[in-house]
Amino acid sequence: MPTSSRSSAAKPFVVKASPVHGKGLFATRKIPAGSRVIEYRGERIDWDEAQRRAGERGGPVNHTFFFSLHDGRVIDGGRRGNDARFINHACEPNCEAFEHEDGRVYIYALRPIERGEELNYNYALIYEGRHTPAIKRAFACRCGTPGCTGTYLAPNGRRKGKQ
């Protein structure tokens, strides 16, 4: 289980423009592996409300401020959220999101993160429909890591040749 890090009152990151996408979080100091970096906060809503909000924005449900929880609800980081909503996706991430038994979600460092490095985790978004080229473009990844899959969708579990 990841550990908690409270060595300093100052945030170990700053929000600024990202070369990956929009804004990102960047380390302001070295962050040790296993450190808790930030809690993912926002309004907790049900899946139907998340779909409604995505539809208002021209959906599909690809609004990356949405964080799905084990109980079926969603944290909408765009409403009453914090800086965690600016953490971008990477196929080979330096952080991971971990949902605790109380339903709170924290971001932990997977490995030592150097000062100036952008924080990221693998979104592994679930999309139930066919992963068509258009859908893959809607969920395109620009992380630039050597193992980049080109999308931040989780594999849908379908094998080629099977419907």
C-alpha cells in the first residue's frame, strides 16, 4: 500500500501549461516513490448525471475531469475540484490513482519524480462501445512515452474476429 507524505506544508507541484495537453501538474521538488501527492477532489455524482454533463459538452463521456469510483459514482473534478484534475494521462506513468475503502482517491508517486517533471497517471478509461478510429481519435494520447498506445482508453477486452 502506498505511504503518506506530509514532510512539507508547501505543495510539491505547480499547475502550468503542459506540452502533453492543456494544463498539467509539475513537480516543484523531488517526490519520493510511494509518496501521496494529492487527493482527487470534486463533486460526487451518479453515472447518469456524468453522462448528462458529458452530453452538454458534446460527449461522448470523454471529459477527463471525471474519475470513476468502485461504487459506480463519479467524481467530477470540474465541479468543486482541485489541482488533481490537471494531472494528464501517460501510458507509462510516474503516478497512480488509488481509491481507499472510504471512497477517497489519492494520487501516489510510482517512482521518484524529479523537480520539473510532469506528473501523470494512466487513465485507463472504460468505453463500452466499439473502439472505432473516430473514438480512438476522441481519446487520443499524446504522452510521447516509448510505450504509448495512442489512446487513453483501456482495452475493451474484445478479441479480433469476435463481436
